[in-house]
Amino acid sequence: MSRLAIRGARLLDGAGDHGVADVLLEDGTIAAMGEGAAAGAETLIDAGGALLTPAFLDLHAHLREPGQEVKEDLASGLAAAAAGGFGTVVSMANTSPTVDEPGIVADLVQKAERLSKARLRPAAALSHGLRGETLTDYAALQEAGAVMITDDGIPVANGRLMRSACEYAADLGLVVQTHSEDPSLRADGVMNEGEVSQELGLPGNPDAAEAAMVFRDCEIARLTGARVHIAHVTSKRSLQVVEHFKALGAPVTCEVTPHHLTLTDAALRSFDPVFKVAPPLRTEADVAYLRDALRRGVVDSIGTDHAPHTRAEKERDLMSAPFGLPNIEVAFPLLYTRLVETGELELPALLALLQDGPARVMGWTVPRLEVGAPADLVLLDLETERAVDPQRFRSKARFSPWAGERLRGWPTLTVVGGVVAHRLEERVATS
Ligand SMILES: [Zn+2]
């Protein structure tokens, strides 16, 4: 394997700021750091003072393979992830067929390894076919490479099944991720239930649908001792429930998404289905509460919930268009520009939500810039402003709620296992 060196980068990880230094990568790990470390490298990348930090971890992305490759596939999805600075991605199981058999998990793992993009860590379905009726074989799925159990996309309506799932997963040390929305309360809502939905005459999905099931899932975590990760918390009420259970010492963690941190239900006034997500975009007060929770350290991770669809699907009318939007390539620049540059959140706190936070949720080693650590790194250009251009997405879903917005913080280089998985050529000078 070739020896790759990154010269003159400012090094920052969860242990702190390590100043400007050179880093040598060899055999998939960080082989040397400091002055002169770049000597003897075959490939030299001049960082020019850009920020070098561990590649991000996304515990929530829809890569659509198998069966929905018209929306996304492993090649496009993992390339998109690398372009967004992510070195590891947990893919969701709501594919076609669903990821409910060990053979499917093994296929995904094998295929992803050949791509040399972001690392794939598949989640497996909690129930066969995501039907919420019978549990899948968690031990066999874990053996095949599954790292998480979730029916994400479809809430688990039956509390007794969720309890059994948590008992089984707890025995195996698997994290159960929940899509917490009470289906009977959510009904056919296409947006947040509130002033805006009333004004527009659209069916709403009340915040109570989410908070009620978050409460149930936290109770089940407490009851069973299973590590339950609440996906895409969107509202003040839901987050308060999580906080309540955390205070009790329940083994509960939670995630928020880039879109729920930056958009509100007011966006639906455009009737543009790009803003149709599940759970829905909430109110300004909810967004403010989520942002404050980031500062208070209540949120464990930022998961993208990258959910690609074809343009044709998202150009249907609001009632029939599918839920979800692609965001994995813009997640960091968006949050850096909107939260860090505005002074709302410190950079290390944002990085922690993409690095140490998700690693701790999963029980993985926290990523560090140190000799011997895996060479999963991202170089971030915090200076150059550039517009979001969906036509240049690696994702097949070439649309975005943030199209045209000028952002800073773009990943210019992502290295996974010592191999370059993404490079923004015009941003990095080579010598
Ligand atoms: Zn999802």
C-alpha cells in the first residue's frame, strides 16, 4: 500500500487541538505525526493549514440497495458519504427486499469493501419485512456484520414486539434504533400539525405522535436494559422525554438531523415536497430547543437520515411524494455555517456529534488522530465559500433544500483506511 502524507494541516480531534503538523498514513493507519513525518511519502498532499480531523460517522443513512438502486446504490451512496466527510455509514434496512437475512447483510458488506469509499456498517431489520410481526434472527445478522437493529422508516407499533426485540438485542449487545412515531396518532399527516398545517389545509402529524412513542421506547430501554437510540428527535417535547429518561439512568441515546436543526414547517408554505420528511419539520421553537440541546450536550449524535429519492418521485404533489431528502454531502458545511460560524455552537462540539458521540452510541473506539489509529480522516476547508450545487452530488438524488446556498466547511479530502475516498481537486494543491 502506498504511503500517503498530509502536510501542514491543523489537527483537531476529541482530545483537543494538536496544532499544525504533518501526518503519514501507511497500511491503513496513522504511521507518524509531527514535523518531518511526511518524509518518504509517495503521495504528498499539502493541506495549507486546513483542518484535519477524524472522518465522520453517520449512524443513519438510506443507501437504497438492494432493490431501489434507481434512488441510490452502495457506490453512489458511499461516494456521497465520503464527499460529505463521512468515513463510516450505518445503512438502514428498509430496502427491497428488506435487510432481514444474514445473506443480504454479508452481500452488502462484501460489495462495499470493493468500493473503497466510506465504510459500510449495515443495520438489520428488527422484524421480518419491517412488518412488525416477527423478530429477525439477530445473532445470525450480527454474525454476518449487522451492527444495529432497526425498522427505521416504519415505527414498531406493537410494544410487546419492541420489548422482545430489546431483550434479544440486549443479550447480544446490539443497539436498537427506533423510528418513534405512533402510527395511529401520526395517521396520514404529511407535515407538522400546527398553525401552518391549518393555514395550508394539509393533514398534520402531531408532535404528540412522536413524544408518546419516544416515551414508550425509553420505558422499554429502562425495562430491558437494551441500548436504545432514538432516531431523528425533532421536537422539544420528545427531547424533554429523552432528557427525563437519561436523568433516570436509562440506557437511552438520541440523534438529531441536519434538516430538523435548520428548517421549520414554514418551509411547507412552498408546497414543495422536498421539505416532506418523517418525522416532519417542526416549529421555530422546536428548532431553537434542539439547538440549545446541542450546546447542553443532551444530544448524542447527528445522523443525516440521508434519504434519496428520484426527482420524479419528489416532484409529485405533496400528498403523494415520498418522505425524505438527500443531505449527506452538505451536512457538515450546512451545520458549520449555520451553527458554528454564527457563534451558536463551538466547532469541537459539532465535531463531537459526528465523531465521538456516534462512536460512543455504538460502543466503538472513539476516533483519534494518533499513531496506530485507523487512517480515517477528513480535511475541512473552513475558509472557502461555495454554493450547494446538487448537479455535482455523488448521490443519485440531485436536489436539495439548500441548493444555491453559500456555505463554508467543505470536505476537500476524505481518507478511509489510508485510501483516498474523496478529493475536491480544486481545493487541495498537490506537490
Ligand atoms: Zn431514516
